[in-house]
Amino acid sequence: MSLLDYDRCHVWHPYASMVNPPPVNLAVSASGTKIRLDSGEELIDAVSSWWCVVHGHNHPVIMEAIRKQTEKLSQVMFAGFTHEPAIRLTEALVHHLPEGMDKVFYVDSGSIAVECAAKMAVQYQYSLGFPEKCKLLALKGGYHGDTAAAMALSDPSGMHALYKGVMPKHFFAEKPRCRFDGPWEDSDFDSVTAQLDAHGSEIAGIICEPIFQGGNAMWFYHPEYLRRLRKICNERGILLIFDEIATGFGRTGRKFAQEYASVVPDIMCIGKILTGGQITLAATVTNGQCAEVICRSGGFCHGPTFMANPLACAAGIASMKLLDEYDYLGNVRRIESELKAELECCRHSSNVADIRALGAVGVLEVHEMPSREKIQRIVLDSGVWLRPVGNYIYTMPPYITTTAEIHQIVQAMKAVAEAV
């Protein structure tokens, strides 16, 4: 039995059925923007392997950092121990994070970072004497991960609707309507105010993906929305949580998406780009005042087995160093300009409902998505790896993607849009 045949029989892939598994490609190596298949073909990774491989695959600086760390310490429990990679990575992060965001809790995935943020918000309110404040307010159109608490904070009518019976119940405001580059309308915030007026006594904090709603909407919304969130959280004594897992470290054209609104949250979730996508690591970050209040009621009760894994921390240090050594934001601005220009060729396609781009993100919203078999054929014919979601054909390429590769990516996106 071949590897792919065995995979089809026994290996369960993300968002896939074992009854009729979707086609998969056998990757054997990767370098820079390219993934090499067992056939010898190469695919441009137009989605940065789920938005994380921004410096390129197998970046030699990051891989060498991991290799050197394996010679010293590959894993030690973080309860009762610490180690230099965790300390040095924290030092690098404090340099990159917004001023005051300097208390770093490491976890092993973005979903868990969100879960920790929710727990921190609840413990914060408990410590202040408000145990009834144990719910969060989230936004429709949002996506925060696939674990139970993260699903519960994602769009309730989105991809996780099937599991509502096992998820805790939270409150939701309507998806922001005002486009990032459009005019602001005060009414766009009415739903948040209404939810807080009705349920404010139960709400510990508000969570959102700043500026860019990813997996459930692929939508860029107006920065004024974030300014209104910051103001109303201050007024009502609740915490503001930004999920910067997909948006952090340059993806939207700023180091952090929150910078478009010149606001800072109380709690941040970061991940993906943290290690350049070479190994899993994430973190939940807060400020000193928030951490002090949380800890009035005791230690924060969370401890992943691989918390602050030394190999992952070594990769993180190398990734942060790379951000300091090349003009990654300049690359992102170039990619944004190229995406906007290239995507214009798709605007009048009969299947295209909208086009939008910000930073190193480009989106074709379509009326109808072609079959996965057609998409697979286009991927192999075009040499571009795309992974559409819902009615969105999108790209979030590595920051090192060339102008020629951006053109090739958009042509592949157009081919998918026209393949219905």
C-alpha cells in the first residue's frame, strides 16, 4: 500500500471526512515560499501554511537555533523550572509588544492562548469581587480556534455551530459592517452597547480579532470600532482582549493590527508568526496592573505540559531577531500594493462578490465555490497552494514572496473563482 493510500485509509485530516476524504498532497520538503511534492512538483505556499510561515519554510536561522537547542535542553516542565530560551524570548517579546504589555504566559497553541485569556478575564473580575462576571462578549464573524472555549467565542452560526451543546454560552454583538477603508457610521457600534446594557453585569471582557476577522469572515473593519471598544471597556470596568494570533507581527501592515486605532488591550493573544511557523508556540500577554489583580485570588490555574518548550522558545528568539534584521513591514506594504493591483482583474468576474486586501492578505469573496476536486486540479496546474474557506478564496503569503509569485498567486485565485 502506498503512503497516500495508507493516509486515505487511516489518517484523519483537518476539517475532513474519513468517509470521503478530500485529496491531499504528499509533501517531502519545503524551502522559502515553496513546498515540494513527492512528484517533484513545487507549490508556492500562498497561505503561509495557515498564516504562520512568514520568513519562509525551513529558514536556516530558525532551524539552526532549534538544532543548537536540542544539544542542551529539549523539554523540561515549566512548573518549578525556568530556562534561558524562555527568558530571552520574553525579553525579545517585551521589546516588540505594545508598551506595558510585559507579563507573558506561554502556551502551545493559539486556541489555548484564547482559552487562557478568557480564564484571566474571569479571574480578574473574581478577584475584584464580581464572580457573576463570568461571560465574555465576542463578535459575530469572529474566529478564535477549535478548542471548546475558543469555539464558544467564535461566530455562533459559523463552522462550529454543530457543537453548541458542549460549548459554554457567551454573548455576541453583530459583525462590524463599516469597511476598513470606508466611512465610519456610529450605528455600527449599537449592537455592542445594547449587549452591554442588557448583560453587562455578567460580562468580564470583550474579545475580538482587531481589524481583520479571519477564518469565519475574511473581513477588514474600521479602526474606529476598536477605539469605541477601548472607551466602553474603560467606562464599564471590563477587560479588552485582542486576538492578534493571525494579525500580529505585521500581517495587516502594522506590527500589530491594534496600531491602526492607536489603542492597547488589557490582554493579547499571540502565536503563529511567533516562531516563524517552524514549531508550535503561543502566548497570552497582559500588563502589570491586570496581572496583579488576577493574582489577588491566587495563582493562575493553567499549565500546559509543553509550556515554554525550550525548542519552541529558541525558534521564537530567532524569529523575533529576523523581524529586527530585515524590513518585513516594507515587504508587507509592497505585497499589499501588488495584491490590490492584481486583484482588480477579478472585480468584474461574474462569480466574484467582492475583492479586498490589507497588508499581506488578499481576498476574493465569491458567490459559489467550485468543488474540491476542481480546486485540487487548479493547485497542481498553477503551482500555487490555496486553501479556500467558506466563500473566500484568499492568500496570506510569506513576507518574502516575490512580485512574480504574487502575480502567479492571484492568477490561481482567479482560476478558482472562474471554475464554477
